[in-house]
Amino acid sequence: MAIDPLKRRQTEDLNRSEEQFRLLVEGVTDYAIYMLDPNGHVSSWNAGARRIKGYEPEEIIGRHFSQFYTDEDKADDLPRRALEIAACEGRFEREGWRVRKDGTRFWANVIIDAILAEDRTLIGFAKITRDITEKRQSQEALERAQLELFQAQKMEAVGQLTGGVAHDFNNLLMAILGSLEIAKKRALAGQDNADLIENALQGAKRGAALTQRLLAFSRKQELKLEPVDVSDLVKGMAGLLQRSIGPSIEIVTSFPLVLPRVQADGNQLETALLNLVVNARDAMPRGGVIMLSARKQSVRKAEGKGIQGEFVCLSVTDDGEGMDAETLEKATAPFFTTKGIGKGTGLGLSMVQGLMAQGGGALALKSSPGGGTTAELWVPLAEEGEAIEPDVHPDTSTVPLLRELTVLVVDDDALVLMNTVLMLEDLGHKTLQAYSGEEALRLLEQGPLPDLVVTDHAMPRMTGGELAAEIGKRLPGLPVVLASGYAEIPGGVSRDLPRLAKPFTQSQLAESVASAIS
């Protein structure tokens, strides 16, 4: 019977195509391409498989593909699960370690595709493996280089921070030590030294403010969020702002007649505003005008400020030198400063940015060379109906003392312990002293019991939070005040535990004591 020439030609073309495809697959050396039967046994083997895995065809065909897997993957039953996923979903892909004939490992990208007959029955799997060890090593090398660069940048930043902070603290310590040294001589001579004591106190307060800047930068400073009237806040700062910038610069304000209150820490908002005004002053060495303005504005998520909702935008605008795009991009980076050595820590704008973010707001900067700079503080509105509670620390003479108390003071720092004890005794209280949580518990066991415990948090072996928890178990009726300068205290410390922010004044300590026993 004669064969139809057309069918013969089609058959020859098909055979030729299959042979070309076979030669193509077998000739590929960058990929291991081979077939598996439905049970996972190798049924074909190309040149790439020989190069990557090290087996000749006669050594591997008929054997199970699981021998390419590590012992760990075999223990996890990965070969079986891979075929199961490929059979159910049509494809399995993963990266992982594979084993060559000589026992060495390589990092592989593996793809397993299910091969189905026309009736959709499974007839086997096509498996493609690529050795990407070099790619992975390059990626790891890049990550190591990035980490090393980050560490180098961090060390450079620490060096910049150390220089700036050391300069500032040395000035403060010089004022404090010098004033106290002369005050001591005057006291021994029976002379008045109130002015020197006041000068030392001012230096200490400035040191506390510098510490607050560092804590705010790390977002670990305690914030007291409450409704704040921005217009009143700026008016109350007028004298301070003008003294800070000098006579060659004029401050102009532009506020609407009615401006809603914002939810913020008033003290820290003042600090942020002062930082921005001082930066504006430094940008105008020959004098100029600083404009303070505010407006209410809604922010949608799509605007890209990282915030949304109702805000008051408090702006500080100068007509100074301005910044180019590169400097503007770095302006809020930690430790970045355009000021000279010893004239700034590079924490100002970072601190402001941290404060705004911690309070649910944002800092935005706009500037151009020669066009001045506008710094915007976006502060969220306070809830309607919230009352403004004045943040006033009365004189110690106005703090009501219901009765004489016995207070157990716990602190591992002898100077801080002595200072707290002197403050309490000056208020008319009696004190017990302990240098650790363990010593405090021993005193409580021995008795008599105090009326109150005031403890530092950051102590070795047993923290103040742990001490408070232990006292709560043993003596649940004994009030404890936890002294700390941090808002985020690890270790599951109860938020209901009364807090005293460090550094504290005598009036703040008196208020905390009165509140704890009320």
C-alpha cells in the first residue's frame, strides 16, 4: 500500500523537529534539563545536568531524583512534597542547596513542571535546575558590603555626635562647676551666693534640654500629649525667640483669628519651634525676617506626607540662603549639619522629625538656593471637647503635704539617690535608702514599711519595673513611683505604674508623691 506523500513529509518534518529539540536540550550546558517519571525516577539527562551535577547518563538514569537533595531536605520530605505540588498545581519552584556527585553543595534554582497526556493524566515531570551559587555569593557579598558601609557611616555619625555633644556639655559643665566652686567659697565666707546657684541651675536645665534632644532623636523621650493652643504657645515664646535670634532679625507672625487646638506635648512643641527659628537665624548671617504662620488643613493619604487627617500646619519661613536639592534631601538625616565643627550636633531637625512622628504628625521642608527655607510642623488636631490642662509646676511651698511620709528611695547611683533623698527630706518627709532592688526588698521584709517607694528603673540585676512587680505581689497596697527618662520601657512594665520623668525638679517630685498617695 502506497504511503501518502503529504503524510510522509509531515512525519519526516515532525521527526526532524523532535530531533532538533532533543539536540537543543541535550546541548544546553547552563541548565540541567531532564525528565522524571511519575514516581520521580530520572528518565533523561542533558549535558547541563552532567556539568552541574557530575553524573553521566548511565550513572543516574533510572535512579530517584531525591539523591540530589541534602539530608536535611530529605528528612523534611521535600522531594515528595515537590512532586506533589507540581502534580496538583502544575508547577513547583524553589531555591535551595543541592548535592553533586562528589558530595559538594551548590545553591540551585529548581523548577518542576507536570507533564500531562491529552486525557490530562500525569505521564511525568520536566525538571530544570540552574546553579546560581555565584549569584548568591555576589548578593551576600553586596549585603556584607552594605552592612560594613552602614557600620562605617554609623561610626562616623557617632564621631560627629560625640564632638558636638562633648562641646555643648563641656560648656554647660564649665558653667555649673565654676558657679558651684565660687558659691562654696562664698558660703564659707558667709556671703550671698543666690546668683551663682541660679546660674548653676540654669546650666543644669540646659544640660537636661540637650539630653531631651538626644532622647527625642531616638524616640525614647516621654511625651505628654494634650490639647495645645498654638497661638498662645507662640505668644508665650515671643521673648525667648527674640532673645535667641538677636536684634538683627525681625520675627513676623501671621495667624488666623480662630485656630483649633492641636494634640501635642507643649514643651516639646516649643523646643521644636525654637530649633527651627534658630536654624532660620543661622541661615541669615546678615539679618532678615522670619515669618511664623499657622493654618488648618486637611491631608489626604495620597498627598505623600505619610500622614492623613486634620492638622494645623505651623510654618517657619526665612529669607536666607536656602538649600539645594542635595542638601535639602540630607537636612533631616541624623548628625547631618552645615554648621561648623562644635557649632551643632546635627540632631536639631532629626529631633524635630522624631517628635512630630511620635506625636502623629510630620516635618516638611521646602527650600531653594537663594529662595529661603520653609519648615512646616504638621500637628494633629485635638479631639473636640478636650480641656486644656495647664502644665504648671508650682513652687514647693504650694504643694499640699497631707502628712509626714516615710519614703523608700531606690537608685544605684549614689549622687542621684542622695539628691532625691535631700529633696524629700526638705519637703518634710523621712527616707529609707537602698542601692538596688534586692536591698529594697530586704528592707521591706525587715520593716517597718514605708508609705511609698520611689525607684529608678535602669538598675543592674533587678530593674525598677521588676522591683515594682515584686512589691505588687508581696505588698499589693504599697504605692510605687517609677523614675525614668524613657517612654518605652521593655520588660512588660505596667502602664498604670505612676511615672516620674527624669531629670525632675523638687516640685515635680512633690507632685508625684502627693499623686501616688492620694
